[in-house]
Amino acid sequence: MAKSAPFDAADYLNDDETVAEYITAALEDPNPDVFLTAVRDVARARGMAQLAKNAGLGRESLYKALTPGAKPRYDTMLKLLHALGIKLSASPVHS
């Protein structure tokens, strides 16, 4: 029986377009943990230690902020997204 490695989204987040699409899809989910998980996947793909440094956060703080169920501060998320090179934008909802 062949063994396969578990799926890890971070293995596929290797260019800015893919990252942007992944984060955008996560934002569309009403569960905030989906967004935190997506940001954590991107952070792992880019390197947690370097991201923490670029965002001005300790590594422990970064892991804590991106844990499912966490309620990270808005300014923390902005620092992380900026350090990842991600810009969020708003658009009207059409029913």
C-alpha cells in the first residue's frame, strides 16, 4: 500500500498570485479561523522566523496570533499582512 504525505497548503504557496488567491478565498469564508489558518499557511511557506522579524513580532507572538480560535489585534494582522506583501481591499457586496 502506497503512503502519501498529508496535504500541506504551504507547499503550494510559492508565488504572489497563488498567495493572493488563497487569502482572498479564506476571507470569503464566514469562519475567522479559516483566515487565520490561511495566513499561517502563507507564513510557514515564507518562513515564520523571517516573518516575525519583518513584522516586528516575536516568533511566539506570531504563532499565538495565528492559532485557530485566537483573536489577534487588528494592528497585529496589518503588520503580518504587510510583512507578507499582502494588501487587503474592500468591494461592495452584490446580492
